[in-house]
Amino acid sequence: MRRATRLAILLAAVLLTTAACGGDDTTSAGPGPEPSPSRSLYTLTPIPLPDPQPPTGKLIADMRQSSRDAAANRFEVWINNDTADTITPTKVTYSDGRFQTTLPGTRLRAIPSQSERGFPIYQPEQPACDSNARHGKVTVEYADKVVTVPVEDETDVVGRYTGARCLEIAVGKVAQLSWDDNVPPDEEGVVGTNGTLTLVVQTTGEPGHTLTIDTVSGTPVLAPVGTDVWRPDVTITGDQPSQRIDLPLKPNRCDAHAFAESGGATAFKIGLHLDGEPGQITLRMSPAGAANAINFARATCGMLVDINGNQQG
């Protein structure tokens, strides 16, 4: 009797286990819990990328100039190689009626297919100031080919340079303008003190033209004291005595980023009139003067290490 009872219990357990494992959703007692929204899976449909365009087989060129290029007295012609093969220029030449000669490109290197590279070109001291030209072109020599293409100049890099340089040459008939290399603080070793930037006006001794220096603008690092721009308002002729114009100076900003990133920290824009005609030139400090100006700003900001890593004070 006991054995029959045990067999019956064992059989019932087997049947219950089989039913639990082999049951389907249609026989369940009721609907299960809804899935948590946080565990729901979503399918993202990728946006198809446009098909790459085949090369046109052409070279395309444009003109660019960064602040560092301007400080180095150069601009860059960027060449886009829209051909199917890598090209390796053996010669790059820029020609423009606003310059008296053709200008060689530098830093020659390979340009992969459908890529672009910039080639620095140094600006000549003496442009063709009487030229009416408005556009330039670049000639690229590679393998057995010589290809000449127009150079787009959306920001008028060449026009701005030749205009400013020709104005500098005209101003030079009255006086040579430069910055004194010495940038003394008002109080030596005092954080927060102001300093003096000095514009040197060396007249030519020749009469005939009149130069008025209206304004001098600050830079991202160096600024006028107590005003937005310096206003010398000085009028001179070439046969007058030379003079020096002192401009009270302070740091514009005291964060390290300003000192590290500004390529034009010591390039000051001068607003002027020459024989009654308005104009503007950019006058840069010499390397020695620039170092002294930056070291003055760092010292008065409390950054007691100069740009050469030397302890100040």
C-alpha cells in the first residue's frame, strides 16, 4: 500500500514538471507583466551616406592667410587635387599683376587624390602699386604636366596686403614709422603697473606730403590705458623734426590662453590720413621689441616667468 502511494506521488510530480516546461502562452493563467519601458529595445535606422562623387580630374586653388601666416609675412595657396591619383608637385608658382614678379610656393609635398594641401608663399616688399589687376593664378608642375588654374581669394588676402603695403610705401615718403624696442613699466617689479609703448616717427627731410596719425589700436594682449584706442592726433610733414610718441600701455587680458594663442599680439593698426586721404596700416614690433612687450605684460599680470622661461624680478 505504501509502495503504491509513493509511485502515485512520484508520477504526479513528473506530470506537473512536464506541464510547467511544455506549456505555451495560450494555456497560461493570465497575461504576464508589461515590459519596463527602460528595458525596451529600439531599432535605429542609419541615415544613408551620400555616394562619393567621382573626381572631376581638375585642380582647384584658393588663397588663405592665418594670423601666424601674416606675422611671418606670407600667405598660402591651397591646392585641391580633384583627380584620381596622388600628385607630387615639383614646382608651384603664383603669378599676379599686383606683384612685379612671379612668387615661388614653398614646402612642396604630395597631394593625395581628393585632398588639399597649403603651400606658403612669401609676400614681396615691393608690390606693383599702379596695377589694376584683381586676381591671381597658380601653376603646378608635376610628373610630365604643367597645370595653371585661377586662385579664388574670397577674403581678398592679396588685395588687402598690396593695398596696405603700397600705403606704407607712400607714408614712408614722409616718415619711417617704427616701435621702440624698450617697453618700460611705470614701476619696476610692481604687479598691476602700467607701461609705455613708444612710436618712433623718423621724418625723411623732404617736404611735399602731410601725414596725420589719428589712432592706434590695441591687440588681444596689449591695450591703451583709459581709452578704447590711442588718439595721438599728430600731423607732420617730411621736413619737420623727427619725434617720439609715448602711448600708455597695459595688458588687455591676463589669462595664459591670450598669450599662447595670439599671433598678432604686437601688431598694432594705425589709422591715418595721408594728404587728406584716410587709410590704415599694420605696424609690427621687431622680435626684440615684441619679446619686451610680452614680458612687460606677463610681469604686470603677475606671471613672473618671461617668454624665454627666465624668472623675472
